[in-house]
Amino acid sequence: MTPTSLRLVAHGHTTALRRARFGGTDDGLDEGGLRAALAQARVESGRRGHLSVDDACLSSPAAAATQTAYAFGLRPTIDAALADCDYGDWTGRSFEEIAVEQPQALHEWLSTPDSAPHGGESVAAVRDRVGRWLDGQRARGQRIITVTHPLVIRVAIVHALDLPIATYRQVDVEPLAVVRLTSQGARWQLRLTAPRAG
């Protein structure tokens, strides 16, 4: 069986991400985020197994994700399963605001992956959605690039490695990070590669 190679790319910086806002209003990359994405695209083009326009590219519906894909020279197809968490009433509001106005609800959300005090999705629900999507990709036998949100990548790693959902809090995914998973069809493996020697 031809292995499946899946690269999970976190979109670049947005104003909402820099200001620690929940979800935001689907703003696109900010100026620094676009510059960083274009610079990272140049770095990736020199790496072994680089991101290629010939690979299948799937993207979150968010503008920041599709703009990141285009900055990398990719042709994305929108996949709703890669959307960010639905933060319900907290969408577009800052972490700091919620900490002041709803400290107990924020504590509940941070400490209990099954809770959704904002009326949107819980982290566990995002993991279930992304996990079903991830399971469906294992046997595709091709190289796939996805451009999505840091939280989506965090829960994808937890699902792929069959870790307890609470461990998502111990996974940090920075903007433009690239995580590689590979599969022969039965399970996922996290693959870390060294940069090609110059």
C-alpha cells in the first residue's frame, strides 16, 4: 500500500490571533502574517519533501487558512471538517474579557474538554470532528497538505497518537508550524524530519 503523507500547516498570524481573541470574525492574515507566510514558503521550497502545488491541498474555510495556502503557492479546496472551533458567544472576544466577565465559565472550559459554556463546540467535539476526518484520510495513499487552525492541529495530534483529550493543552502549535503525519492505512505516526543540509 502506498503510504499517506499528511502535512498539517497552521495558518499565519491574524489580528485576532495576536490579540488572543476567540475565533475572531474570520479576519484574514495581517500584514506580518502574510510576510511570514511568504518567507516560510521560500524556506519550505528548499526542504526535502517540500510542500508542492502537485499535492492535494485542503483548507479550513477561514480566510486566514486559504490565504496561507495561496501564499505557499498551493491550490486549496475548502473542507468544513478543518474549521476552527465554534466559540459560540465568545467568538471575537478576548481571553482577557472572558476572564474578567465569566471567570468560572472560562475555568470550566479550560479544565474540562467536554464543556462548552459559550454555547458553541467543546474541545472534545472538535477532536471528534477532526478525528473522524483524520481517520478517513489514512488510506488515501497520497501526499495531502492541510491548512488549518492551531487548535485543530493540536487535537489532530492527540487523536492521531491516541492520547487522552486533556493532553491537547500540552501541545503548542505556533502560526505556520508544519506537522507531518504518515500512515500505511492502520494508524498514524508522527514524523519529524531534519532540514536538508545546505
